Amino acid sequence: MELVTFDRDRDLDAAKRVWKEVGWVRSIGEAGWLADFLDGSDCVVARVDGEAECVVVCANGSIRYEEFPDTATDLSMCAVTAVTTSHVARRLGAARRLTALSLAEQAQSGAEVARLGMFDQGFYDTVGFGTGNYVNRFMFDPSQLKVTHPFRAPKRLTKDDWSVMRKAMIARKRGHGSCVVLPEGFSKGEIQHMESPFGLGYFDGSGGELTHFIWGEAEAENGPYSVEWIAYQTTDQLFELLALIRSLGDQVYSVHMQEPAELQFQDLIDKPFRNERSRRGSKFETYQSVFATEQLRILNLQSCIEKTRLQIEDIRFNLVLDDPVRDFVSDDHNWQGISGDYVVTLGENSFAESGNSPNLPTLSASVGAFSRMWFGIRDASSLALTDTLDAPIDLLEDLDRGIRLPTANSGWEF
Ligand SMILES: CC(C)(COP(=O)(O)OP(=O)(O)OC[C@H]1O[C@@H](n2cnc3c(N)ncnc32)[C@H](O)[C@@H]1OP(=O)(O)O)[C@@H](O)C(=O)NCCC(=O)NCCS
């Protein structure tokens, strides 16, 4: 098996075949948008008998770390946007080795954190990822949204507006965990591949820029509709969008959408339990589902800790970090994961140095578990129960008290 950088002339048709086989497109012809999607991203392939049979794609971007808005920092992020193996190359270790190779290359090019949406829990743990927080998704009847905010007639958005929608996503209101995916091709590809899209928005920027919008799939006349992208710069704009969604309720019986970071969405739904029970099993059922579907890992420990600003008294400890990715990265990469012994200080000026201090308590953790703790996904004490993380009780309690971050919300799915 050959692990190499994607060569468009040589590998594009094979990559389309892989996506057909994994069911991401229904026909090779439909995979035309793949060329756009790959444009500007870093792609590696595993060739078997000279044909690309496994494709891994990473896009550069940023992810926000924010205890409070005035200390927010953006970290350079590698978004793993696709990991796919064809039917003839399964269980050869291609996906894991290519993902590890991508992480090494991205870390060497300056990415501080990697993030992805998982197909299931477990696989990416083997290359150092830790599970993110729960994400609330709602299927609701738009006519039952309790929103009285006024709204204006919106402008219609089409696939041709991918560039303005991308810009609005980048300029949107952001909080802890929010992501930006930079390559233009990523946005263009994602938008082109939608089958029955609908888009509505408002161009309120001082230069006429798109400020707030919704973009998604309209499955059938009465729905379900799904809102895939939503962007706004103020909560006033968010409520205008919600009022707009409500206005579709004369025709559309159900809308699927992720909970916006700012609010508890259930507050805005009239009689959520009556609706859920009476529509159970129907095409237009309404419900709330909660799963953790995203994962992240630190790629550069020193840099991530240095950018961590917590308004707390310093917490200092030894960190013994274990990074399983080392088993899958070939020796010719400088980056071999971040296993090692460190002395970490968390506070207003955080830093991590290599070494060990005999007078400090020790936290031992896998990189996935440590990444979860650092990003505020779960308390250290909770991770000690279900993940690979261990420390004396006093240190666990100090970390529980010290790392109190808002719930991470990526706001841009990939
Ligand atoms: C997921 C996928 C990429 C894996 O491809 P692959 O090349 O067969 O994977 P690898 O050979 O590198 O690894 C397979 C190993 O992972 C293990 N594995 C798979 N799912 C797992 C899980 N949820 N938890 C733990 N291990 C898992 C397998 O048991 C196998 O273990 P083994 O090496 O001990 O036999 C492939 O099944 C695929 O393309 N699926 C459809 C597209 C998709 O969902 N992609 C992921 C997008 S996030």
C-alpha cells in the first residue's frame, strides 16, 4: 500500500468511486462537486494496486477557546472533513494510517488542534481524539415556535451564493468551540452537493454584505426541512431568523435544526411533550436528540496551553501524556504525537514545559482525555471515571474548579 499526496489528474476518478461506494453520493456523475470540495484542502490517499482506495481530507481553519469573551483565543485547527475507504480496501489499516499521516502533516504545518465529526465512537480514539460535548438537535413544528420577534421579507439564496454564505459564516457571532473552515472549495463543495436546497437571508452589512441567513435541505412540500447552516452576528438577527422559520409553518410541518449556542431551544417550543407524543412515529415527528458526535484532540500541547487564559489562581502539575497516534505515524515525520512528560501551569498566563517537577502532583492521561478536560468537555473528576485520566483527588478537584468553560458549540458541521 502506498500512502501519498492526492494527485488530481491521477486520483480524482478513483476518489469519486470511493465516495460512491461509501454512499456519500448516489452516482459517480453526482460526485462532480468533489473536485470543488477538495480545492484548497489537503488530501492524502492510499493506493492499492496503483488505485486510490482510501481518501482522507483535511481543511485548515480555526477553533475558539473562550472562558470569557475578553480572553477568547482562536487556535489554528485542522478540520478532518473526510475519511473514506472503498469496499476493496477495508480493514487494511488504510484509514487509520492515513488519518495519522494527515495529523502529522497538519501538526508540522502549524495546526494546534484537530477536530472531526465521527461516524461512531472508538475509531478515532486510536489516533488520539477525545469525544466532544453533547449537541442538542431539535425536530420541531415551526408553527409551534414561541417567537414573537418581527421579521422582514428575506432575500432568496441559491447555490450560486456559496461565497457570500461562506463569508457570513466566517463573520458570524462565535463563542467557545466555534469553528471556521477556511478553504473556499470546502464551502462551495458542501453547498453544491445539496439536492433540494433552500436559503433565505438578510444583507444588512454596511456594504450590503449578507449578515444573517439559513441554508438547508427542503425534503418535500411539507417538510421535513433541515437547517444545515445558520449564521448571525447579533441575537436580534438570530430571533429574526427564528421568526422567519416560524413563518414557514403554514406549509412546513417539521424543521430539523441544531440548538443555537445562546439559548435553551426547548424554551421556544410550545408544549414540546404533547407534540412529541402525539406525532411519535409519523413522518413529521417532533423530538429532541442529544448525542456527542464531534471529537477533538490537541496537536501542539505547548501552543494550546500558552493560549489558554483562565481567570483563576495558577494550578501547577506534572503531566504524563500518552498519545496512541505514535503507533501509526511513520518514522520519517518529525511529529510523532505528543506523548511525554510536561510541567503544566494553568491560569492567566498558562504554559507547558517538558520535564517533571518532584514537588508537584501528577496527572496521567491519554491525549484524548486531556484534550477533553482542557476544552471543558467534562470535569477532570468525571473523566477519571470513564476515560484514561488519573490524578490525586486534590488535583482533580482543583482542575474541576479551575476549568469552567461554556459548552462548546462548533456552529459549522463537517
Ligand atoms: C470508517 C472507515 C473509513 C474505516 O476504514 P478502514 O480503512 O477499513 O479502517 P482501518 O482498516 O484503518 O481500521 C479498521 C479498524 O478499526 C476498527 N473500528 C471500526 N470502527 C470502530 C469503532 N467504532 N471503535 C473502535 N474500533 C473501530 C475496526 O474494527 C478495525 O479494527 P482492526 O484493525 O483491529 O481490524 C470505513 O469503514 C468507511 O469508509 N466507512 C464509510 C465512510 C465513513 O463513515 N467514514 C468516516 C467518516 S467520519
